[in-house]
Amino acid sequence: MSEPSIRTYLGQLQFFSGLTSAQVDQLAAFAQATRYNAQQRVFKSDTDADAFYIVRDGKVGVEIPAVAGEPLRIQTLGNGGVLGWSWLIPPYRWLFDARALVPSDIIVIDGARLRAQCEADNALGYQMIKRFAVLMAERLNASRVTAIKQYSGD
């Protein structure tokens, strides 16, 4: 996927609705398309968080790692799903695991470069915080709901 195609795709996502054309251009400049195979790890908890991800086509599971046995899946994200907020919040370490459940086309956005741009452009930084705060709340609520189901035996 070329940079103009990535830019068009990002500009159409609801998650980025309301960003200026210049802000979408900045995001696209930090983005690249990649492919993950089924069961391939996108990121691992307690490792450096330096990007965020958008599922363009496929499915990605967000999981809490298990001490023994299978991880606890708290969410499954499909097309258009945004994955990863730890790149934005110090100490920039992943709190969850993520892995492709099926072959998945994913847009990777360089979080370190975007953080630096947000520092230089407070309007962009505010827009990112607004969007990722909602994502954080959704992810934490999914964790709560999954934990309740897990411990209640549902």
C-alpha cells in the first residue's frame, strides 16, 4: 500500500474524523502498511511501545498474558480497529499482548515520531489525546467485563 493510499485510508477512518487534512498528512507520513500472519504477535506486554496499529483487513486479539495456559482475550478488533495507546503514555510500555488471529493487513504508525510531532504541534497532540483517551476507556472496560465473566464462570 503506497503512502497516498494510506493517507486516503486514514482520512476515511471514523477514528480520525475531524482532523485537518494537514494532520492526516502528518499521520500518513509516519505510517507504513504491513502484513501479519495468523497467530503472529503484533506486540507483547511489558516491552517498549513505539507504535500504534490500525487493522485494515483481518482480526487481532488483545490479550492478557497467562502465567500458565492460554492468554485471556479481552477484545477482538476487526477492520478499522485501532490498537495500542501505550506509545502515548509514559513509560511507553505495552500493558497487553496483541496477535493476529487470521492473516491481517495492518497500518503501523510510528509512535515515537508522532509523539515528537505532538510536542511541536499542540493542536495535533490534543486531537490524539482526545481519541486515545476514548480508546483507553474502551480497552479498560473490555478488561473489566472479561474479568467479571471469567471469575463468575460465564
